[in-house]
Amino acid sequence: MTSAPDTAPRATTAPLLVAAAGGTPAHPPVWFMRQAGRSLPEYRDVRRDVPMLTACFTPDLVCEITMQPVRRHGVDAAILFSDIVVPLVAAGIDVDIVPGTGPVVAAPVRTSQAVAGLPGLAPEQLAPVAEAVRLLRAELGETPLIGFAGAPFTLASYLIEGGPSRHHERTKALMYSDPDTWHALLGALAGITRTFLEVQIAAGVSAVQLFDSWAGALSERDYREFVLPHSSAVLAAVEGVPRIHFGVGTGEFLPAMREAGADVVGVDWRVPLDEAVRRLTVPGRPAPVVQGNLDPAVLFADFDVVEREVRRVVAEGRAAGGHIVNLGHGVLPDTDPTLLTRVVDLVHSLAP
């Protein structure tokens, strides 16, 4: 039996939502990408002998894992525990997550015939995800829940390569040599991603983040031609909640990522936030809102170094119209979780 949909209004005083709207929150909001994961001993306990995809489709387990960093760290948002391939699996595409490797695709998609044979995704195929969101809304109270999806380019790179890739050579080869097939593939993936996000929004998430993990492998020219239209199609379908758009190594085309329709642009650690704001600023438009961007590796240094870097990131973020404190990528597995809690406490003590 499933719970009734969450029809309560979203909290508007939550610091993360205030910052995302370009307002001044009570304190700087902070959460961490991959905050629910291997850095937490309680996560390792509940995931023991449970395959990743099984966990992602088990509502009670998704709820528990998503809540763990909120309970432990006091972060200003939860992010739905999931994986970027979940909507592909729900649609019926044969993808597995192999420990130590990552997503592995049984039949890589490299031809127009393979693209034409891709299944669509119906909302009812995501019933476990929707139920997990409803459970979380009941647990979280006023703490925002961020929905999650992989962007079409990153999903395409896994489908084409057959798994993780360092150079994305097959992906780029298809992109350059057969643009019609390329755009058909990304159009199909944009549709799947839109459905994945729409289901989460209908169930009660307070914001969404679109991850484009591999977009940094492209030039700005190629991003604009081959990726931007499809990311825009996804973000344009998101209504009623803030949209965060994040990519790794995308400093050279941050303005294009904002043009895709994001309300908040995630910045990795390679570009200082004040410089990112300068690049993102458009005359006549509101000041950009940014998210980031502490280097995850800094968390392995002594705390005096961590404190210095956190203060720097918060200070640089004041150049923006709003700033959500985060890492420049995900929490590394061997990070000391007590340090993350100290970072949250430090951020909350600073002026926004």
C-alpha cells in the first residue's frame, strides 16, 4: 500500500530554498554531494550484502540511507539516495552496477537501430522511487529534499561506451560522425530523465539537481551544439521547484550551463566562486546563484586547513546572488564523517 501524495506546500524559509531563490537565508545552507554513502559506517551496515540497484528500488532502504547524513551532520538538505542509471533500469534497459567498476551496459547503444529500440519510461515504472520520496517527506519535516537525475549526455556516455570511460572516445565518435543518431539518442534520454524528475516532484521533492558528470570532457562549442538543447529540454519541464545544474570540469562553459535553464549553477573546485560568478553574470539578469565548491580532498587535511578553506569558499560565495555551500564534487569514501559534521557547524556559524 502506498502513501497519499504529498500536497503540503514546500517550506519557503528553509535556508537552502531561500538561497536558491537569491534571498538571504538565516545562515549559509550546506549539504554535500554523496553525503549518503560509503563515508558513513551506518550506510555500510545497511548496505551490507544489498546490491546497489536493489537498494535504489527499496523505498524503506532509500528513506533510511537518505536520512542518515541529515541525522548525523545536520545538513540543510537531504538528497534522494539513487543512481543516475535508475531510470534506465526502470525503463527496462539492461544495466547493472558492478562493484569496483560502476554502471555496465549489457548491449551498448551505438547505432540508429539501437536508439530506435530504446524503451520509454512510464511514471508507474518508478513507483518505488515515488514511494521513497513520500516516506522521506514524512520524515524530513521542513528540511528540503533534493531530487536527483543524470543529464542526457552523461547517460548517453554510459550507454555508448558500455560503462565508465576515461576518454569517451566512442561517445565523441558517434557525436561527430552521426549527429542525427546522436540527437535522437539524447532526445530519448531527455524524455526518460524528464519523467524521472517529474515523478519525484509530484511525490514531494523540494528541489532537483541535474548531474552532468562527464560534460567536462567537451569543449564549449560541442557542449552548445550537442548537449545544451537536451539539458534545456529536461530543465524546462521542471516546474515549481529550484533547479540545480552541476557538471565536473565545466568551468569553461558555466554560462552555457546557466542558459540551459538552471536556477543554481554548481561549480567544481577548479574555479573560485567569485570568478564563477563573474563568468555567469549577464547584464540585465538577476545575479547568479551558485553551489559549491570546497575541494573534497581538502577534507583529508588538518582541520585548521579545512576551516581556512571553508571560510574562503563562503567569502567568495558572497559575490553571488545566493550561495549553497557544498563540495566541488562528491564526498570521497574514506572521508572522516566527524569532519563533515564539523564543517556543517562551521558553515552555520558564519554570516551568509
